Amino acid sequence: MFEGSRQIDTYLDYLAREGELFRERFAGVTSESVYIGGGTPNLMRPQQYTRMMDIVRSVFPTLTPDTPITLEGIPQLFTREKLASMKAGGISRVSMGVQQLNTELNRLSGRKQTSRHVFEAIEWCRELGLQCNADLIFGWPRQTLETMLTDLEQLVASGVDHIAHYELNIGGPTAFSLLHRSELPSPELTREMYRVARDFLTSSGYRQLTAYDFQKDVEGMPFVYEECQRGAQRREAWGWGFAGVSDFGGTLEQPGCTYVNARRVSDYYHALDHGGYPIERGFVRELVDLRLNVLFKNLQGMSVDRASYAGRFGVDAYEEHAPVWQAVCEREWCTVTPESIQLQGDGVYYIPLIQLLLSHDRLEHLRGLRAPTAPASQPLLRVGTSRT
């Protein structure tokens, strides 16, 4: 996609141009966090991190040293010089997509990464004062409970601050999915992997924050996750750059929208060259969509604040979806109090299933399988989907 430093400089030029389109909208806004994701950050040279952060601050001048700023990357492409440049530019946290520490399992996805790359990067982060997160995947082809636990034990022993341990999701006709789908663990084994990993990490001093996020209680280390919230307060996320996903929370009168930027760099450039917003597709919400959006984000945090939800929307989160919650409680996947709906046990693992049940009627409406009860909203271009 980007073959050299000059192409990265060109891309940063376009990021600055997109930022100019939004500068007035975000004037005076205080950002809760900044997350720099995707593969592009790993391809930058040290001096380009400084330029990128200058562009970010040009749109968000209210950023402070306490604002969590995370950069995502692959361990084998980190160097100490790059990490030092990130730190100098104001980045405070590094999220490493490890996938597997087991070298043979990692090679199945085409990576040449070794455990040495991972532990060197963790140590460099510690020396430089950067917070560090490492992502591991379970449900991997040929993976066993033993190989999974060995990876987790090594990562815990490294002292890393935060571990994201999430389930593999294979999609699309990639070489990885076509060649190794038959080698995936069974659904029963994958669920057991979740249980064993959860129990191991919580017994090792990590607190579970979402279905897949585990973090040490470190002073001055806030947890900010773009798909998770606790309470029903209005929150917005702006996806900057090609393939960026935005979610503008909206109000009861104008429930907001979600959209994705052009997913091809050439299309992203073309839109900006012609003075337009680089949006590929999106969806304008109705109030029911906003309520589901807030409910889903609370579920990512494993609980729903009933008082906050009722205070914003004038309806009770339990009563609104009573049959679903009753079915979930019957399976001992949640407990309900006047204050909250708290997921427990396997209910946390089955968050996607619970979300599907909660949205069933709305999805049928949008698919035209049920007569609408209110005028349908008009999409910006066409209904799109984003990663959950």
C-alpha cells in the first residue's frame, strides 16, 4: 500500500487536508483519547511520528500530556529509535498485535515475528516510560489449551501492563482462511480457551475490563476503549484517514450517524482532491438505533447502567428488552439489580449473541421483513457495517 517514506509523507499531507475539513467542528473539543491504528503507523520513519502528532494537535490543540494517545503496531517492525520518537511526539501507549508468541503458529498467517521481537519491544517501552498493551488471539488454527497457556504465562511474566486476549475472527477469501479453516479448534474448545484464559489472567493480577481486555491496576493508567462505555452519556468517535470509522452520538432529536471513509487510498485521495468529504458509506440513525448503540457499548464494558440509560432516554434498559434479559438470566449469564444489568460467567463470552438478540426486531425492520412502525431514516449512501 505504502512502499516508501515519500508515500507516507503524501498520506500525511492528505490527513492534514481532511483535518482542515473538521477543524471548525472540533474547535474547543477536549478529546478523551486518541488511537492511531491500522498498519500504516508501523511503516513510518522516526521523524514522521513527530509530523503526524503535529497534524493531530493542529485539529485538537486541547490535547494534554494526560490524554491517552495509543499507537498500534506489529512487534517485529518496532525499533527502539521508533519508540523513542513516538514518546517524544507525545504518544503514551503502544498496542502490539502479537497474535501468537508460538513461532510456528504465527507462521501460519505469514508472519516472521518471533517472541524475541515481542519481549524486546516490551522492554524498550518499559525503559522509555511507554505504557504497553499486547494482543493475543485464541481459537487459532492448530492451537491447543497448552500452547495458549504457554503464551499467556510468558506474556504475564514479562510484566506487560495490559493484555487483550480475543477470539479469532476469520473473514474473507484470504490465504489464511482458505488454507487453515479446517484446522480451527472446535467451538467447544474455543469457549473453553476463553474460560481458562480469563481465570488465569484474573488470578495473575489482571482485572477484566471487557470480554477480551485485562489490565493491571497501575496508578495513572486509565483504560479507554473506543467500543466500550459505562453509562449513557453522549460520546463521539471520529475516524480520521482512509477506512476510518466515525460514530457521532447525536441527541434525542438528531440521533447521529455512523460512517466509514473510503477504504482504498486512491479513493480517499480522489475525494479530498475534489473538495469533498472522503466518505464511502454510512447510516443516519433513528432514536431506536441510538439506544441500541449505547446499549451495545455498555455491554462491551460488561454491564448496563440502568439509571444513566433511563435518565437519557426515558425508558428502562431492562423493561425495553425484558424477554431477552429474562432468557439471558435463565442461563445465569447476568444478574439484574435496580441499578444495573451485570454480565457474568459465559454471558461475557456471548456478548455478540446477546447484542444480536437485542437488535433482532430492528434488523428485521431494516431488512424489510417487518412493516415499519415509524418512517425509515435515509442512509448517507447505503447501509454499511463496521467492526465490533
